[in-house]
Amino acid sequence: MSGIRRIINKDEKGFTLIELMIVVAILGILAAIAIPNFMRFQAKSRQSESKTNLGSIGTAVESWRAENGTYILNGTTQTINSLGWAPQGTTRYSYWYNENGTPTMFPYPAASFSTGVVAVVGGCDRSSAPGTSAVTAAAATFSAGAKGEIDSDATCDEWSYTNLRVLTNDVNDVSS
């Protein structure tokens, strides 16, 4: 009987097993809600790379048109390198423009290959042009594209940018 009185004694402090289990359950519920949201926001922040780079490509292409009167690259003397833009560092996306009627990927700087530029990431083949919208160039219009893997699944994230400065997320890898 003295043992029971000792447990009930109000002077002793501490947590019961039930209280600790409730705290662990609450933490588990909070983690189950927070982790997917964190991953989604992290993937959305990775998309800013394509937005920024497509805007830069648009500026380079507009400069090209101002000098040459057309968005068209003939593919012989005028190649994609003539635009004066190339991805810097290691990127999650490949970037595309039309050269002589063919979607052509912007070349990566030689330093990128030493840091491990990989064509296929998580089932997304960045070495093939974006498939949802055409990468085109005509005398008065153009459309550039970006294709990349941002969240380690089989879906590619695809973007397009036009001469009208319209940026479109054609395939959203964050929501799919």
C-alpha cells in the first residue's frame, strides 16, 4: 500500500507514458503535413532556374533579331552559338531553340561536363526537345523551350517562352 501512495504522491514530477505517446503522435502528424509541403515548395523554387534562363534567352534572341531582322538561324553560318547565350554551371534543365528548322539544345560550357551533366535524370530525358510545345523560329516569331527534372520522378518539367514574352509551364512536374 505504501507503494501505491508513493505513486499518487503529488510532490513527484514527470511525464506518464500516455503523455509522451500523445506528444510523439502530434509530432508525427505535423511532420506528415509539413514534409510534403516543404518538398513541393522546394521543387517550385527549382523552377525559377528555367524562368530566369528562358527570359535571358528571350533577351538574346531579341538582340539577334534587332541585328539581323529575323529570329531564324540558318544553321550554317548562324548557329545557336551565334545568339551569345549558354547555360552557366550545372543546371537542372536543358534549353532549346530552333536552328535551321530543328530544335537544338544550347551547348553547356565545357566546365559543366566535369561537374556531371547527366542527360537522363529520374526517367526524364533532357537530351530530347520538350514535347508539349514546338520550339520554333520564323521571321517574326519564336518559341524557346526548357526541359528538366526537379523532383526525382519520371515526369519532366517543361517550359516555353515566346516572342510575345509569354512564359508557359507546359508540363508541371511539381503538381503531377
